[in-house]
Amino acid sequence: MRGKTVLVTGSTGGIGKETARGLAALGARVILVGRDPVRARQAAEELGAGGARVEAVAADLTRQREVARLAAEVAGRCDRLDVLVNNVGVNPPRRTLTEDGVELNFAAHVLTPYTLTRLLLPLLGGRVVNITGGIPGGPIDLGNLQAERRFMGWTFSQYNHTKTMLMAMSLRFAEEVAGTGVTVNVAYPGHGHTPMNRSMTMGSFPYAYRPVVPLLRLATPYVFGDLTKPARSSIHLASSPELEGVGGACFSMRSRRVDWPASALDRRNQDAVWALCESLAREVAA
């Protein structure tokens, strides 16, 4: 990765930070992105302490104007971006709208990766790695993309719903950029004892899982405390020479290529999610 520039969103803590740490250790110039400027600066100082090239940019990527500002700032800092890792994540306990009027999960997990990748395409000369998470792969409800009818159910959550939609959008994006030198793939990290997961309230869990939440809180630090493990798949997709030119692929937490879920492969779902991203991006830009 020496001589290459990498942008990692949501990288001041958790899996994103470990992804940034791993790529910096491989010699990449890494640009961290976090909402809190103090945490972003501290993370950059920590990861760059051994001489690695690590920079920080603060941006709230649930806001489209901040996404545009980030893209402009990155363009001002470098003339080529080799890898974009879309890792930013949220998990609110109830339906919340951003300042753009977009449901928060959809904004962070689907619209922002779509918009940021679009804006950075003139700089991109390599790989886009989109990070899914939670328990993706369930049905995509075309009448409920922004949780208009249901935010939480017995086994359904908008968080997992949008992570599945990210997969559908990524497949469509991979098709759009095929042959341009840019590739789009998805990494599933598995679970980790991350700051976001630690801050989750009971209301963030589907009803069926709530009885076991106290046990999960006790076990998670021991079972999922090593965050280098869930960062392996994103580091692999961003850096492995054997994946040069490979696009439209999904990789497991063990960095193995796996089948896409049927809901992500469904062309109707891909088209609906893509059309909504296009529409929302136009509305915000206007």
C-alpha cells in the first residue's frame, strides 16, 4: 500500500479505526473521517505516532452538505484516491430524520456511500469497499425503504434493512463503474465490541432479541472485544493484490468470497434503492 492514499469514513473508533490502523501499517497514507473533530485529531495522532501517514477530517456524514464538503476537502488534499472505505454507521432506537429529511439509517448506510462515491469518482483510481454489518440479507421492503411504515419489528430492524440495501446499491454501483478502473465490493466484518454497539439502548434491538440483550452485554466484551478481527475483511478488500480488478463481490468476515443474499441480487430492489438515492441526492443538491 506504499504510495497509495486511502479514505476511511467512520474511523475514529471501532472497526473503522482498526481498518485505518491496518492500512496505515501497510504503508498507505490514510485520511480518517469522524464526526467529532477532537476524536478525529486524537485518532490520527494515535495511529500516526509510529511514523505512519495519517490525517484527520471532521464531517458529519449523515448530512449531505457535509458529504459534499468532505469530497471537496479530499480533492484539495490529493489528486488521486486509491481506496475509499465507506464505514460510517449509526443505530438509533427510533425513526429519526436528518436535516435533509432523510431517515437516519438510510442516510448513513446507503445515501452517504452512494453520494460520496459519486463525488469522489474523478479522484478514484482503484477500490471502493462498502462495509455492511449487523444481520443483513433479509428481505428489502420496497414500500418501507425509509422506515415510513415500520422501523422496528419482531425480527426486523431498519438498521439491518439498510445494511441489506447497501448491498443492493453496491451491486448496482459495481455495474455502473465496470471497465473504468474503479471496483466496488462489500465486506461483512462480523460483530465487534465497538463504541456504537456499547451505546445501543434496548430500543435498538428487534423485540425477539431483547430478552437476551443483558447476556449479550456481558458476553460481547469477551467474545468480540478484539476489533482487529472484524477489520480483517475490509483491510483485505482494500489491499490484497489478488483482488486487483475484482468488482461486484461480497466477502465474509473471514475474507472469503460468498454469495450475495437473494434480496440484494433482485434487480427490482437494486433499481428501487438506486432510484431513491438518485432522487434524494438531486433534492439535496437543489
